[in-house]
Amino acid sequence: MCGIAVEHDGENILSIKGDADNVLSKGNICAKAVGLQDIHVDPDRLKKPIKKVDGEWVEISWDDAFEEVAQQLADIQNKYGKNALATYYGRSVAHNIGALLTVHPVRRIFGTENTYTGSTVDQQPHNFVWYFMFGHQFLSTIPNLKNTDYYLMLGTNPKVSNGAQMATGAHTYKKLTAIKKRGGKVVLIDPRRTESAKYCSEHHFIKPASDALFLIGLIKTIFSEGLADAGRLKPHIKNWDKLEPSIADFKLSEIAEATGISETDIKRIAIELASANSAVCYGRTGLSMQTFGGLCNWLMMVVNIITGNMDEPGGMMFAKPAIDILEGIDDARGTYDTFRSRVSGRKEFAQELPVSILAEEIMTPGEGQVRGFFASAGNGALSMPNGKLFEEAMDQLNFMVSVDPYLNETTRHANIILPPVGHFEKSHYDMFYHTYDTINWATYHPPLFTPEAPGYTDFEIVTEVLRRFTVKRATSPLKKLRARILGSLSKLISVELILDLGLRFGPYGAKLNPFSDGLSLKKLKANPHGVFLGEPEQCLPERLFTEDKKIDIAPELIVNDLPRLKSYWFDGQHGYDETEYDMKIISRLTERTLGWMHHSKRLVRGKTACTLLMNPDDARDRGLEDAEEAMITSAAGSIQAPVEITDAMMRGVVCLPHAWGHNREGTRQRVANAHPGVSLNDITNEKVMDELTGNAVVHGVPVKVTKI
Ligand SMILES: Nc1nc2c(c(=O)[nH]1)N[C@H]1C(S)=C(S)[C@@H](COP(=O)(O)OP(=O)(O)OC[C@H]3O[C@@H](n4cnc5c(=O)[nH]c(N)nc54)[C@H](O)[C@@H]3O)O[C@H]1N2
Ligand SMILES: Nc1nc2c(c(=O)[nH]1)N[C@H]1C(S)=C(S)[C@@H](COP(=O)(O)OP(=O)(O)OC[C@H]3O[C@@H](n4cnc5c(=O)[nH]c(N)nc54)[C@H](O)[C@@H]3O)O[C@H]1N2
Ligand SMILES: [Mo]
């Protein structure tokens, strides 16, 4: 979302710099922005549809491609039923307006229960908790770092990630420094002393997956010290009396032992946080992609609420985006357990099933078996737990289409790849991420270059497939005619039309008044650096989506997961053999790049990013030297990576970046393949998930590490 200034000569990009006048980012950018230049000119980026014929890829016309994709997908549903077709979107949908706008129609028109996204290897436990506490899965809490006096963060590494669920305009670490400068405190809880630690006041190692216990320790202390006070929100909270009893069984001494953080520190942090003028407790993927993702996210909300920091400056606040997607679509609020998966009976959340079960849905015969696959914007082979199994599964499909600009580890399993135009060849408005705004603002970017003809955006590709699919699925000539007419009419709907209407009828909109100064697409076009719409403002209880307009501080379903936490940590019910697997592996992001940007030469050059971080004592015990290749084995398999010895790792925990492993045959990505690394998800376990939410567990996977 950072504003970038692209200097070009009409065809070639000459430079990419931070846009100093951008309302949000004020000139800050990270390396990834600059890397876009390489992606733009990468000869491996696909420009035309390709089809696999006898194992070879051949270019085909767009018309043939659309026709065949629509026919194949329709045939599968005609023959085997709706659920025989699965859909999947990865992360490149999130900052991609055209792709994003296809999610809803794809769900409606394909109508399959086999709907999957990268959310369930990511942030879904946040959405789950917001749904049960606030009544809407996207009523997202955003840390108001600008005004806070005390920032407790767990399982997030903002120096590298820029903070994740807060649209921050890069250089988030500057905000940490600013908190300290004004006399505040920043506390980091992470099994690794990360790149962010040096911008914090203190860092504590924590044993992977024990954060829920740590948070319970804080909550118990806040109550026992008489510091629990929800302030202004008190009358709008229900089930307050159920909270303390639900955690009564957990003892501080046992929590200290399990987490590795002393009782004194837990108590001190709790008292400091609760006594600060303003404070905020935030955690991201280290908390959501672990065994207790749901509990962690609930307990974080509880900490913020009982210290009076929910919907308060310096605490958790809420964005008020120019296009309010929360008000737009009613069924986007969330749903739970309205259907279950065929093979293992997993519950849906928000009309999605956990991506971890996709392989079994493809590989298990029987009625409703997945045979067709529509995939877009994700490289699941590297990003899903047990990606190797997922690759085997994709090979068993009758038909797979990928909407993706690259022939990579995932799309190589497709029958047809439909590549959207480049990132500078389509317009952009960050519809989804504005719900995570740290300031309220809006910006629109027109396309910079004209694509090679014909050149279709994600939106145009997917809507065309849907149009033809609908005609092919229609069961009578009359229905076909209707589908054709509706299809033609739907061509009048463009991304720009949706944006203009969304902006005009949003909270800052001009409506249809030509004299209004309110927002419209025209106004955004006239303000290329963005339009500032104000600091976050208090909005509760009005903004709550619960029927009774109350926050449920102890949702029964979530509270009922506490016995699992207890038996995992205190009764040895963790489901793996500790003598065999004596270490835990966690992930890290790569600072300069991310998955699909491994195609950028300037981002991947230099020494390999794909090293196994290990504590010196653990290395010595195993006779491992720095830079030596080690074998890492889990219940799912083995990989090898060079060891990087560092006391930044907690004992018993090792760390590898994810999204690497460009060592598969049959891809077309010379830059990435020249810097392969290994895929951590070759050894993560798709069978282990957060039982409450169904989210994948990629942090804290039990492994053994041995000398080769
Ligand atoms: N450069 C770069 N930036 C990115 C991305 C990228 O790939 N590269 N990806 C983007 C995306 S899609 C996302 S979702 C965000 C993610 O943003 P963040 O969540 O901030 O990402 P991570 O750096 O993975 O932070 C997770 C942290 O959790 C820690 N951790 C692991 N297990 C545990 C545990 O059990 N307890 C605790 N307390 N900590 C644990 C890890 O050591 C790590 O430091 O980043 C975004 N930004
Ligand atoms: N072990 C482990 N696993 C993880 C994580 C972890 O920390 N550790 N992190 C998880 C998280 S937070 C995330 S978000 C996922 C990320 O995993 P993925 O969602 O798989 O993300 P990428 O690997 O970046 O793949 C993005 C895909 O989008 C394609 N693409 C790029 N631009 C466009 C476009 O404009 N349109 C379309 N249609 N496609 C495009 C790329 O070619 C690529 O195929 O991984 C998850 N998996
Ligand atoms: Mo993510």
C-alpha cells in the first residue's frame, strides 16, 4: 500500500522510489517495491494462455482457452456434482482489486462447498475470533501505535513484515522507536530474538505454542491485582462473569514453567500493561499459525478489553474505510458449521474449509470427490502444510486451471494457465487492506502501461470464464439464452464502475451529487498521492455486528477449547513423540522478498536466505558446525538446509524461512530456480491444525535435526 513513484519512458521503468507525498507512507518503501521492476520485464512472466498437451506446454488463443476451461469445469459439475469442483485463492488476491472482486461471484456461481483460500494458513483465527466476539469476521482491530504508551507484541516481526494486519506504509519499526522516545515501552515475545528486537525495550523467548498460557497468566494477574476495568465499554460486554472462572484451573507457576517466562516477568508485564495510560497487545502469524491460534487471538482481545484499551486511542482501534466492505455484503459477516468436509468432517468457517484438507478431498475416492480445480494467486505447493502431498493430489485431478502469471511449483500441475496482465498494467484500489488502515485514507492507481494485446486483468479473465461456464451449465435452451443475456449485461460492470459506486455511497461519498466534495473515483484520480480521511475514531458499540450489540468476552465455543490447551501442556496430550522429535521448527519471512517475488533478480541476489537458524548449544549437542548442511526430519518427511548458528534462537527451537524450494522440475522461472532453497512446507504436517478454527499449524512443528 506504500505510495511509489515510478519513473518511466512510456515503455520501460527507469526507477521506482518512495512517493514522498503519499498520505500514508510519506516516501517510505521496502525492497519489494523496487523489485517490481524486475517482475515487469521478466521474460518468464507469462503473457499468453498455455495448455499442457502430452506433457508439453503450448500457447493457445484466449478464446480457445476460455472455451476449454469453461467446458471442462462445467463437465465436471454436470457429471459429478457441484462439490467435485474446488476453488482456491492465495495471497496475491489480497492486494489485487480485480482478483478480489471475483471471489464472491466465483463462490456464488460455482456454488461448491470445496472453497479454500490461503486464509487458513494465515489469519483466519483472527477472523474467527472477531466473528464470535464482535459479530463480523472483518471487524478488524488495529493497534493504534501512534498514540500508545505500551506495546506488547507476540509472534510478529514488523521490521521484516511491516506489521501484517495494519496498513502501515512501511518502516513500522520507526513507530516502535517513537513509542520508546516518548517514554513508552515495547515488549516482544518470540522464540527468536528477531530483527525487530532491537527496536523494543525488552524481548522474552517463549516456547512455541505456549502463548495462550502466557496470555492467561497476564489476565489472571490483571484480575488478581484488581486492575481489570473495561472502562467505557463495560455496559456493552456480556459474559464478563464467565471469564475468570474459565481460566481458574491454570496456575501461574505452571504457566511460567511451560512458557519459559518467569512468574515475576509475567506479573510485571501484566501490571505495567494494565497501568499504562494506554496499551495495546497484538500478535500475528506466530500466534495464528500455531496449535492454539483461536485461543491466542481470543485471549489477546480479552487483554485489550479488560485493560480498557479496546476502541481507545493508543489501544486497539478500527478503520473506517472509504468503501466499507463490512456494510456491503451481508453474508460476508461469517458463518460457522453450516456444512462439514466430506472426508474428515471439518467444519466450515465463512463458507470455507481449511486448506489443509484439500489434498485429502482430492485423493479420497467416493461421491463428492474433488476432480476439478480452479486455482488463483497462490503457490500452494510451497505455502500449504505438506505441500508435497498437495502436489501429488493435484496430479490426480481430471482438470485444473490456474489464473497466474507464472509457471511455478503449483501451476505446473495445471492443464491450462491463464495469465493476467502485469502489476503495472492494471488499476488498483486496495479494497481489502483499507479495513486494516492505521489512518483512514484512500488512493487509486490507474494502469501505467498498456499490456501486450489483448491482455486481460484477473477480473476480466475470471468473469469471462464464469460467463461461459454459466451458459454451459444451463440445462435448457431458455436458460442458456438467459445466461447469455445476463452474461452480456455483466460486461457493463467494470472494476472502475464498482469502485466509483462504492466510493460514492461509502461513508465519505459524494453520492450522485455532482457538486459534492465527497469521494468518487474522479476525486481519487485527481489526488494521486491519496486522500486523507482522518485518524481512527471510536466506533463501539455502534459498529458491533452482534444481534444484541454487545461484545461477547467469553464465547462458549472458544472457552470450550481451553481443556485442549491444558491437556496439551500439562497432561502430555500433544500427539507426538518427544523422544523422537526433540525440537520445534518455526518459520520466518525473507526480509527483502516474498514468495512470487523470488523472480526478481535484485531481491534474491547475495547469499542464500534459506538457512536453518539454531542455538549454539543445540548445534554443539548435535556436532553441527556453522554452514554445515543438516537433516531436518518431521513426521511428514525430511529436508536439508545449511545451519546458521546464532544465540538469537531459543534452545530447542530452529527456524527456516518459507516459500523457498524452487527445485522442482517443469517450471519456467529461471531467477527463482537459480536461488532454490528448500521448502519448509515439505515437512509441515497437514493433519495437525488448530482444532478450534481449522487453521494450519506451520509454527512449532516437532522435528529432529541431525548431522548428515
Ligand atoms: N518481507 C516480507 N514481508 C512480508 C511478507 C513476506 O513474505 N516478506 N509476507 C506478508 C504476509 S502475507 C504476512 S501474513 C505478514 C506476516 O507478518 P508477521 O506475522 O509479522 O510475520 P513473521 O515475520 O512471520 O512473524 C511471525 C513471528 O512469529 C514468531 N513465532 C513463531 N512461533 C511462535 C510462537 O509459538 N509464539 C510466538 N510468540 N511467536 C512465534 C516467529 O519467530 C516470527 O518472528 O507479513 C507480510 N509481509
Ligand atoms: N511454513 C510456512 N508456511 C506459510 C507461512 C509461513 O510463515 N510459514 N505463511 C503463510 C502465509 S501468511 C501466506 S500469506 C502464504 C503465502 O503463500 P501463497 O499465497 O502461496 O503466496 P506466494 O508464494 O507469494 O504465491 C503467490 C502466487 O500468486 C501469483 N501471482 C502474483 N501476482 C499475481 C497476480 O497479479 N494475479 C494472480 N492471479 N496471481 C498472481 C504468483 O505467481 C504465485 O503463484 O503462505 C503461508 N504458508
Ligand atoms: Mo499472509
